[in-house]
Amino acid sequence: MHVLPAASFGSSPMMTITIQDFSGFSIPPGGIRRFVVPLSQLQSTYGRLVRSGAKILGVCNSLNGTAATPVPSPVGSSTPAPAQAAQPVDRPARKAPAKAAHGDVPVNLYKPKAPFVGTVISNETLLKEGAIGRVNHVTMDLSGGELRYVEGQSIGIIPDGLADNGKPHKIRLYSIASTRHGDNLAGNTVSLCVRQLQYEKDGELINGVCSTFLCDIAPGAPVKITGPVGKEMLLPEDEDANVIMLATGTGIAPMRAYLRRMFDPGERARNPDYAFRGKAWLFMGVPTTPNLLYEEEFRSYLSAYPENFRYTKAISREQNNSAGGRMYIQNRVAESADEIFNLINLDSTHLYMCGLRGMEPGIDKAMATAAAARGLDWKTLRPQLKKAGRWHVETY
């Protein structure tokens, strides 16, 4: 049995739910498993387990093993409710999920033959002194058009000029790094996290066409935008969901949008119908500390929401893994395998992966090893999570 350590997400009292005959994928028939959850999520987790077919054997305080006092049964459940510690919990009642999740997601409002022409508001570096490469945060004004988007979508950019064949450049897709309200919360901007692509060919340094265009673009300049596109990386509407995020480099873009929606004070004020109460866990991989992106924002969330946000870094050129090699994101995943799989066992947990395609094999290997240690087959489990809408991948 593997349980979630009580100190993982702050100092909230932790409760243990013991179950049997779980119909999920990680417990054999007749087996017993314990789930350790914060007190604030006890009732919602209990309800999910009951609905999944689990037989509840007991609920107790994780630290001292004492049973707690009863609370009302979950709505729609014929099974007795879990015990809960006799202390007030300052937490609003959970709203029922929408009948049609993500029913109003805009797609292809502007197409390549008729793009929206926005205006660059700002273009600022995201890197600190000593960083490798070039990464910028570019914000564009969308006023005067109908372009709107939600977190997890992408937009297309058509760079100025002509390609070698004399035709206009093709669009390049970029994950959106801002929430639907934009960084200014006015609902009329969009922001991108752009790394300049550079590579050698026949001894010559080649700069990526669109990434260089965006990194060089000046405030006030026009920019042709298409989209938005994509439904693969959308956040669950469940405010009690657990969200595990695996990002490398500019793959942080959608994760930054998620975290702003969850924890930014201005965003929370703008979202009375979405008050995130789950667990958000970000794994971020970069080569050096100066390459960490949006670090100040993430640290402010850690300070304000220590029970809801966890931040794990893999800094490959500065940290070593247990074998003495470089620390990559897959090594951090392997280190936290017990906790990750405990969260995966809850049907409210979603996993998101974004970054260079080269990160996928390492993550798959780490997950496969962790799954095998629990008698599971990751090649079978991963498509099950995908089919359930809980495994989200966007790599390039």
C-alpha cells in the first residue's frame, strides 16, 4: 500500500480512507488500499470512491489513527458518509459540474487567409543573467476583433515577409501563456512565451523564422494572428480537481495560464464561478536557474496557497539525480512516483505534459517503472487515462 505523505501539500489535517474491492486499476479484487487526503477534500474524495464501487472500510485521522465524528452522506449516495473531524471548515459548498464540459470553446475564429491583425503591446525577456538562449514574453492587443480563447489553447502567428518560394510564411502555432482575461484582466490581450529557435546547418547558424520574428518584434508593431485552436489541453471545470503539470522550457506556457487562473488574485476576483480548491503540482525542467520562467509568479502562489500548490524543479546542469547524472524532469517524476500514483488513483486527477517531444520517452520510462512496481502496465494505463480525458499531451 502506498499513501500520500501528510506534509505534501501544507499543514492541513490529513485523513485516511481505507477501501476494499476498488473497481479502478490499482487494486486487485479483495485487496485493501488507503488514500490519505486533506481534511478539506475528505467528503468529495469519499463520494468519488463510493461512486466508483469501492467498499469503504473506515476513515480516521492519519496522524493519530482516531476515528472522526460523522457528517452527512454525499448527495446521491446510499453509503454512509465518512467521519470528519469535529472542527469548522471554511470552504464553500461544491457546485455541481456542468452538464457539457467545455461546451463553449472557440475554435478557428480567424483563419490563415483572413487573420486578425493585432498590435504588440510589450515584448520582454523572461530570462535572468547567465541563462542559455533567448525566451520572451510577448503580449498583443486583440481590441477591435472577435478573437477570444480559453486556457490551454493555442494561436497561430504568420510572420512578416515571404518564404524562400516567394509565398507568405505558413503559420506557426504557439501555446497561449495568458488566461482568457489576459495579463491585464481586461479580456482584450493574449500573451505568448517564445523561445528563439537556433540550430546549425552546414556550419551556419540558422535562426527560426517565426520565433526570431516574435522575439525581435517591437511594441506597436502589427502581427497577424489565427485561431484559436485546440481542446486537448483544456482544464477540467471541476474546482476540486487535482492537476499534475509536467513542463520543460516554453512548455510552461499553458501551465502558467492554468496557475494564473487558479491562484492569481485578480483572476480569482474575475472568476466567481471558478474557485480552485484542488491540488496543483508543477514539475518544471530547465538547464539552469536563470532559465526558470515566471519564477516570481509561482513563488507568490506557493506563499499564498501552500496547501494547494506544489512546485518541483529539475535543473539539469546544476542538480544531480540519484545515479549521479544530470537531473531531468523524468528523474523528479520517478522520485515522486508514490505520490503521483496515489493522485492518479483519484478520478479527479488530470496530468498535463507540454514541451519538446524529446521529453516524452523519459517521462514514459519513469511512469512505466513506477507502474510496474505496483503491478501495473503503463502501456495499458496511459490509454485508459487518455480515454477518460485525464492524460493531456502537447509536445513539439
